[in-house]
Amino acid sequence: MTNKIQLPDERNAGILVNINGKLFPREEARVSVFDSVVQGGDAVWEGVRIYDGKVFMLEEHLDRLFDSAHAMAFANVPSRASVREAIFDTLNANGMYDEAHIRLTLTRGEKVTSGMSPVFNQSGCTLIVLAEWKKPVYKTSGISLITSSIRRNNPSSIDSKIHHNNLINNILAKIEANLAGVDDAVMLDMMGFVSETNATNLFFIKNDQVKTPHADSCLPGITRRNVIRICHQQGIPLTERNISISEMYTADEVFTTGTMGELSPVLKIDGRVIGNGKPGPVTHRIQEAYRAMTQNEGVTIPRR
């Protein structure tokens, strides 16, 4: 007798998933074993949030999706209009207009035979729109991190500016975090400076000044960009520079940023308590400004 699968949100048991413009029930949503995402993780993706009937930062996410596909030399890429249409169709079919998240994946497509070469791709890309009921994934009270032994790859290996599906090093870092009983893992670059976590960008506050690592070995996230914009708008001093491990430990405040988790205070790293072990005032101020941004900006979902 098998145990019943426990979903994080039971509403997702009945979702419809969009694959190449067609909607499938969750249990029937499949791609071919010949698809490039199965053959070699050959795909690009975006995570997009839905707030109060609007898709937040939709155009920015589509920009990055198409830039990544172009950098990966994808052929027969669907039009921007058709991707937008697939997103809206999926949200309407599921009745998702708030507290939802989309995993948008574009693969190189189905191959005619197994193998690495894109010459085997003759059918065009595969577009997957996976929308789920999903609140921010981290505890609002704060999270704990460790430093991973896995380094974040730099542009000489694979450029983090490409938002690709080859996430093995991130997954290995996440496994270390799971085994340590913490939420996520800090990943260092090849020089030993802080890069990001396995899933989010990082910000550090010392003496009311905000610092964040250069986006060299880390993804220059869209939420990261919005936090930088908030700091500039509110006159909060911010610099991008190399950050050492000891600077990370001795920060007054630390928080992570990402579409999936929004802004999350970090209370402990490698057993070191950050600041006074509670979410700090600068973090709270930026969180409030970000929350207002999510309510005031976005592309309205056309109801059908």
C-alpha cells in the first residue's frame, strides 16, 4: 500500500498545465523522453508571481527568457505574444489571480534521436506553463543558512546570466542545506567571495548601508534589481562589491531575494547569529517598499 502524496497546497491537485498551447490535467502533463530538457537539461526558465489579478514583472521575465534562449541558440522560438497568451490562458483556466506562481520553461524541443547535438532538434521549442497556488516559500520569521562546499560556476564555465535548467550545482548545495537542517546554502564564487544562495540573491546591511555581491558568478535576479531600485529611490546607500565570509557573519542584517520567496530575513549563517537574531529595521523598510511595488505594478490578467 502506497502512502498518499502530501502536496504543499492541496488546491494544486486539480491544476491544468499548459504544454505547447494545450491544457492537461496534472497527472497527464508530460513531455517526450526525447525532449531536450530530459536529454540534457537543455532548457531555460523563469519564475513569475501573480498578485491581485496582475502578473508581476512579466515583461522583464519574458526579456530574460528570450535573451537566455537566444544565448543558447534555440531555433523556432515561439513569439512573445504566444507565450503571453499561454500564460493568460493557463491562469484563467485555473482561476489563479493571486497567491500563485508560474514556472515558465522553454526547452530546445523534441529530438529525433537521443544525443547532445541541436541538429537532432527538428520540431521547434517546447513551452511549458506550470501555474501553482504557492505563497512565498520561506518562513516570514526568518531563515538559517550554511555555507556550501559547492562553488557557484563562473562565466568561464557557464554564464549565470543564462537562466538555464542545468541546476546540478545548486541542487548539490541544497542537499547540503537539507542535511544540515537549514533552509538554504550560501554559495561562494571561485575566488571564495560570497555569490548567492542555491536559490536566491543575497543582501547584507552594515551600519545602515546595504551591500550585495557583484553579479559575476550569480544571477542578476529581477527581485534583486527591484531591491536596488528601492534603495536608490529611498536614499538607502547601496554598493555592489566582493563580500568575504567574515563580512557575511558580522553583518547587522542579511536578507535573500527571489521571486519564489520574495524578501526573507536571514537570522543565522553557519551557526553565527546575524545581528540580534531578529529581522532588522532596514530589511523591514525594504520589505514594505517591495510589498507596495507588487501591489502597484504588473500586467493585468485579461479575464475570459
